[in-house]
Amino acid sequence: MHARFVLVPLAALAAVAPPAIHAATYLTVAQAQALMFPGQRLTPDFLDLSTTQIAAIERDAQVKVLTPQVRAWRTSGGGWFLADQVYGKSELIAYAVALDAAGAVQRVEILSYQEAHGGEVRLPAWRAQFIGKHHGDAMHLDEDIRNISGATISCRHVTEGVRRLLSTWALVLAPQAHARG
């Protein structure tokens, strides 16, 4: 029996090869904090949500809570820095949200992005749509937040993540901070 070799054009191999994963870190948490709250001191205020708190946030935000851990920092100016993650199509998107003392979104930054497509959520004009949004404001993709063709899943999940963080702030962080004085 003779061995046979089959020559396959490179283009055919490319058609069956999995897409390359694009992984990029744009900002560390410390860099994002300095960018979003220049000159302010940030104090960690991490917490683990109770099952009751998770249920309340999910009901309020209409979004599942992925992890009970909340990574939050209070700023010397009364605002909040929240670091979080959502899934893109299959990989995590790390992002941060800056809130003023009244809970209004001041800024959204993408910290890292692992997907091959959809990285357009980093575009400043797209992220600027969240500025000024408060807990309870309408924030639904294609209705209140513009979608980006080719980045629909990333846009949807970041939008839902911001809405969930605003619910977390309103239902858990702000009341606890107020109770502490």
C-alpha cells in the first residue's frame, strides 16, 4: 500500500481554521481609576452580594448577576468606580464605570477585550451614550442605546452590564454607604 498525499490549497485550510482570537488589555484597573477620577483617592468597598440582593438586582435590572462579588471603590469626591465583566460572544469583556455622588454615569471604559469581533464597543462615541444615565433610566439596545453592526452581542452585554451596575449601586452600594454615614 502506498501513502498518498493530498495537496490542499492554503485558502481551503483558512476556511476551516478557527478564527484567531484577538486579546487586548487597554487599561489596568489602576490606570482606569486615574483616568476616570484624576487626583482623587479611591477606597476599596468590595462586597459579596447575598442571594436576596442578587434576586433584587436581577429583578430590577432584568439582567442575570454573573458573580456575587462586587468590585467597587468609593472616591474622595463621593463618586464610585465599579470594575466588572460581561461575556462577549464567548469571552469576557472587562469594563469599568465611573459614577458621580448622585449615581449618574460619568464615564465607561473597556479595560480588556478578548473577542475576534465586536471591539467597536471601545469607540468613544458609543460609550458616550451612557454618560448622564441614572438608575431607572431606559437603557436597552436598539431603543435607547445605538447598536453597532458586527458588534451586537458586545453592545448588548455591555449595555446590560451598565444597567446591572446602576441597579447594584442603587439597591446595595448607596444605601450601605448612606447607613455608614
